[in-house]
Amino acid sequence: MEQAYAHLSSAELRRALWLFHTVGNARLVGLGKVLMQWAMALHIPIGWAIRPTIYRHFCGGETIEGSETQVAKLHASGVRTILDYSAEGKEMEDELDATFDAIRDSIKSTNQDPRHAFGVFKVSGIAPTAILEMVSAGKSLTSPQEEAWQRVRNRVATLCAESARIGTPVFIDAEESWLQPAIDQLAEEQMQRHNQGQALIFNTVQLYRHDRLAYLKALTEKAQAGGFRMGVKLVRGAYMEKERLRATKLGIPSPIQPDKAATDRDYDAALDWCVQHLDSVSLCAGSHNEASSLLLCSKMRDAGLAVNDERVWFAQLLGMSDPISFNLAAAGYNVAKYVPYGPIRDTIPYLIRRAEENTSVAGQSSRELELIRSEFKRRAAIKAGR
């Protein structure tokens, strides 16, 4: 554990201990979510409570410059950064343009800076969700809606072109199933345009959906037939409760796997598929799961790959699964951390998801707590001279 938490001071470790103890309590997380949403709706200042606690643990800062300390700290341990402007929930065109400008600035800031591994953006941050939902459902658009959709396509194309120009690969994050077909369309268009020889545009595949392993295989075949390289980030997923609730409400089949074992099975099968097709696939394994991370290491070794093969990356979120991130980096693997940043009020939806994820994923908070407590005991023993 010494390697995993060397970047944290004792005060930071104490904050992490308190935080994971808190998010392990579903009742407290639910109450906190309601209070934060209530405060936002009434425009009550809450930064004073969030900044020194959950925000500081899971976010780099309010600006790119404010995240510099975190970027440097990660790089000192061999972990590179994925700057993630995490403002969400915008719908008006001026707000979408402002988010687009901020994302473009984050991508530009990586130019000629080896501390950064990837850029990233969520399409819903630069698109009206109603338009994404209509395009995903294959509905006909009115003339104003078609114009709005074209603005979305232009924003995505501009961000991807900027990433390609400076040579920083960019992730297009996955979202809810009723928005994802439009996002897939946009990502595939940009992969075909820019991934000639090198994967610069990555789409994201959520394996907690029962249909996404088939999508991964179909996209690989499309890339091979189209002569472009596929970039893919594999994750388990982040919208499970919302997806199931919506399916129940609408009386439609749930897109989510029947259980965690099925998700784990498909995730590991996706890892295997990508390693077997590295001639046409570049992979980032976005996972907080120790078993899957070890499995990918094993498959790389069996395939005779160097630990730092540029076609294979590991990624975790800032403030989570540090033992995976820092131990892999110490062993020479390519590792990056998502470093979210942005104004505190705008990042609250992201912070709520992080708290809910740690509450809903079986064992996540307890594993983090156990490891942090072990590091506390180790440091205490050293201080006591034992």
C-alpha cells in the first residue's frame, strides 16, 4: 500500500477515510443528494461545505490552472492525466457553446505536454439531450431541430479535429442507452475521419449493457472493413439505476445485464477480444476492478506485449482505486487518471454520481476503506518506531 498512497499526505488520507466511510452509507448519500439539489435550486451557497471534502477528493480544481498541482503530483508517480471538464446539465445554446469552449481549451492545454494522456468530453455537455434522444430513436427532425443537430455535429467535429491536430487522443464518453445511438454515430464518423494508422478518437463501451459486447465486435469488423483504427474505452457503466428505473416506468426490457456476474463476464470477454485484435484496435480499460486489471496484465503477457505497449492503457477516476493506478504505473504499464475540474456548482451532478457509484457498487467503499485503514496503520507503526 505504500506505493499506492505515497502521493497522499496524512491529512489527505484522513479525508479519504472519512469520505469513503460516509459514501458507504446509502442513507447519508441519499440525504446529501437531496440537500445538494435543494440548495442548487434555491441558489444557496454550498461551496464552503463541498470544496474541502468531496470536491477536493474527486476533482482537480475549478480551472485548468487550478488542477496543475494534481496533474504534477500524478505525473511524479508515473500516472498521466485525462483532464475532464465536468460541467453537466446544460441545455441552452449559449450554455452549450460555453461548455464547448471550455472543453476545447482543456484539449488545447494538453498540446506538447507529456503529462497528459487523453482528452475527453461528454456529447450531452455540448448537445440538447432532446435532440440526442430523437436522433437515437430515428425520429424525423424539424428544420430547427436539424439545425440544432448540425451544430452538435460541428462541435464534435471541431473537438476531434483539434485533438487530431495536436496528437492528443480523445475519449467520447458513453451515456444513457436512449442517447447512445446518436453518440455512437458521431464517434464512428470521427474515427473514420481521423483514425488512419493511429487511434485518436475513442468511443466508450459500457459492458453493463447486455448488447454492447456484440456492438464492440461489430464495430471492430466495421473498422477493419473501412480501413480505420478503432479506439475503444471499456467500462462497466455509470447509469444502472437510472436505466432500470426508466425501463420499469416505460414497461420496456431493461438494457442492463441481469446481474454483476454477467457484466464481469462480458467485460473480461471484451478485454480478451481487444487484445486479440490489437492489429486494428487500441484499448483503454477503464476499470476499478482488481480482477479485470490483473486479467488484462495476464493477457498482455501471454500475447508477448510490452507492459508499455501504446495500444493498451489503464484508467481510473481521481480519488478512486489508487492501489490499481499507482501499482500498475510502478510496474511500467500505461496508466491515466480522470481529473475532473470545473466550477463547484456545475460539477455537483458528477459528484453525486461518484457518491452513488461507491454506494451502489458492492464492496467498493468497503474495499477503499480497508486499504486506507491499512495504510494508516502502516504509517502509525513507522511513526511509533515499530
